[in-house]
Amino acid sequence: MVKIPEQFSLLYSAEDIDRRVTELADEIGQAYAGKMLHLVGVLKGAAVFLSDLARKLPIPTTFDFLAVASYGDATESSGVVRMIKDLDDPVESRDVMIIEDIVDTGLTLKYIEELLRSRKVASLTKCAFLDRPDRRKVKVTMDYVGFTIPNRYVVGYGLDFEQKWRHLPAIYAIN
Ligand code: 5GP
């Protein structure tokens, strides 16, 4: 077991996460019954959540990933989002769901949403494991959210601090 630094306080245990991801998968499964859902994960943070969610979904899915970056330091986004890795496959006429690790200012999600809509998807929904609405700079409407969190920087379950701690199976707030 990895040693957890003293400054980390547990927000959601692996069991809390497992339970919530199961609920989300059931909800999404009902909404998309009989359909094929194309999951678009935002690298790197959403990789862990996407792989757990996909394995619990009771419907067939396909995956693709894109990577974006916002200029700024590790914890404060500047607001300018740019593409680092585009999708491998076309999304035109597909039922697409964007999978995010966390929605903070909303700038990343807004950029990706506009990009995918311009590629003429059949339908588009947005699912984030975490939502921190306090820091929103642009309006984004979420279709599915795992947990709504207070204004604290979090790590684990795909989320990093300086590229570390993504592997932790629980979510911690850094004090
Ligand atoms: P937004 O564009 O909504 O401000 O930020 C989205 C991205 O910023 C997330 O996908 C995530 O990579 C990063 N981010 C925002 N808040 C946190 C946080 O509390 N912890 C970590 N590790 N990353 C965050």
C-alpha cells in the first residue's frame, strides 16, 4: 500500500467511488438502452474513471481519447485551452459522451463540447466524476456527475499533483 502524505485528507474512499460509479453506470445504461455509446475521455485525468465506468455500463461502448492543456501553472488555469492530442476516430452521427475527471472553471469542457458539436455528433452528453461549481468561469450544463465537491484541490483516481498520485484508488483533498 502506498504511503499517503499527512497533508492529504480523504474525501471519497475506493468503496464510496465504486458505489457511485455503479449508480452512474445504471443511470446511463437506462438512458442509452439499445444504443451504442461512444465515450470520449479527456487525458490523462479521466482515464481511470472512464475505464471503471465502461466496465460497469450495461450497454456496448467504444472509446476514444483527446488531450488538451490550458496555459498556466499546475493549479490555476489561465483560461486558454489548446489541443495536444486529437481524437483518432470521426464522431459524426455518433452518440457521444464526454468523460471528464473534474469540471472546475468549465473552460476545458466548453472547448471540447464546441469542438465535438462542430463535428456533427448525433447526440452529446457530458459526464464528470467530480464537479466544483464554486470556481466556474463559463456556464456548462452537466448531464452526469459523480460527486460535487467544495473548493479544494484534489488528487487520486486519475487526478494528479505535478503528475503524481493519479494511481491512488481514493480521492484526497490537499491541505
Ligand atoms: P477547467 O478547464 O474546468 O478549469 O479544468 C479542468 C481540468 O483542470 C481538469 O480536467 C483537471 O485536469 C484540472 N483540474 C481542475 N481542478 C483540479 C483538481 O482539484 N485537481 C486536479 N488534480 N486537477 C484539477
